[in-house]
Amino acid sequence: MSTLYVDNIYSKTGTSQALSIDSSGRVTTPARPAFMVRWSSSQTGLSATGYNRLNFDNEVFDIGGNVSSGVFTTPVSGVYHFNLSQRIDSVGTGFLIIVLSNHASTLESASDLFNSSYRIEGAPAPNYKSLQTSIIIELPASYVVAPWYYMQSDTSYNLSITGAQFSGYLVG
């Protein structure tokens, strides 16, 4: 049996640390794509119905630089985990949906949605409703993942900064 002792593993070019093992045996992968975006402030006085993209504008972190305007693009093929949560305030009527999609600009059909990330609230409380979803999905490189919400009929509501975020990372 052979034993390999190593603290760090670098990319082929030697410029990027790919793996690190500390003295307690904990393994980190500093270059693993991961991100979190959220609102810089609540979005108030909204009136749009139908599908609307959640254009999160505050990048909390973006390891790998794969987020642009709140939309993530997969840098490599692999299995990814994504989380999305949004609190909607002053809801009056209709139903709400949050969902992740493979389109950043428009939703053209139901096939654009990651159906297992679809969350609906049929009778939201009038003061606020929080919706959350997550998904683990295998994706090819250069694939877009964007957060969306759907407002059926209310034409006066707010997207709260409280509890709102879109995040994800490469599982492997």
C-alpha cells in the first residue's frame, strides 16, 4: 500500500489552487463555483403581472465570476444545487409562483422551467408571503439559470429584501 502526503493540489498550469487539506484533514476546493445574490433594497410599488425575472442586484459572493445581473451561467458540466427564496409583501389577490428557468430574458413555455423547482401559493396572506425552492440538477457547461416569479393578478405589491436570495454551487 502507498501513502500520499499532500497539503495542496494545483491546476496543471500551477496558477490555481484546486484542493487544499488542512492539518485536521478538512478538504476545501477554493475554485469550486459558488454564488449568492440578493436585493440591495426592497423593490417597492411593483405592478407587473405574469412571469417576471428576479433581478437581484447585490452580489454577496461569486466564486468563479459566473453571475451577471443575478443570472448564473454554469462554467463546467456537472451536478449543481440551487436555492431561491423571495418574500412578497402587500399581496392582494391571485396566486404567486417562484421558479428557476433556463432563460434569462423571457419565459416562452413551460419547458423553459425547471419543473421540480416550481412553487405556488394559491391564497397568499394579504400582508406577506415567503416562497422558497431548491433543486439539484445535472447541467452542461454554459447553461443559464435564472430566478423568476409569477404574479397572477395583483397590481400593487413589493419584493422584500427580507429573506430574499438566489444561491448555488457546483456539487461535483
